[in-house]
Amino acid sequence: VQLVESGGGLVQAGGSLRLSCVPSGGSFGSNAMGWFRQAPGKERELVAAVAALRNGGRIWYADSVRGRFTASRDDAKSILWLQMDSLKPEDTASYYCAAARGITIAALKAKSIDAWGQGTLVTVSS
């Protein structure tokens, strides 16, 4: 399965963007799904994760985005979203969706990944 993100762009601080991720073939219904981001010179970090529905569909957020970002999935349509509100300049990064090698959020935290998207750039100006 290949993943394709869209929705990145340039936004002012305090603004909002909505990212989406779809598989180019197949589906991700049996995988936990997550959003990572990587800023220049920094490691790729997990910011939001959604467990597979058969694992309860629990959602986890990094402390840096909790309360501002909302992740969701629609397995019937095979779409993963990341709604990003109250954006800050420090949110500037390339954002990547990922399908975990398994159904749990723990797999994403361990970066045990079956497929990555190509990334979409989010730039937040001050």
C-alpha cells in the first residue's frame, strides 16, 4: 500500500489546516495509522495516532499538539485526517502519514511502519 497526503500549505499563526491521507491501492482498515512530522535538522516525531478499530480506535496525541490537533479515520472510505487548529510557527514541518505494522498505537511509537506517505509541507508564519 502506498499512502498519499494532501492539504499542506502556508498559513499564519493561529490559523488552521486539514491534512488528509489515502492509500493509492488497497486499504488501511487493519492498521493503526499515524501522523508524523519532521522539521529541518530534527528527528521525525509522532504527533497523532489512531489505533485500528478492532483495537478500540483509541487516539493518542503528543503533548505539543494535544488540544489543537484532531486525528480521525474513516475506514469505509480509507481516509485519515489531521485537523490542525491554532497553528504555531513551531508546527512548521513536513507531515507524513504512516500505516503501522500492526493494530496498536505502540507500533507507531516504536516506528514499526508498513508504509509511509511522501509528506506534505506545512509552513506557519508568525
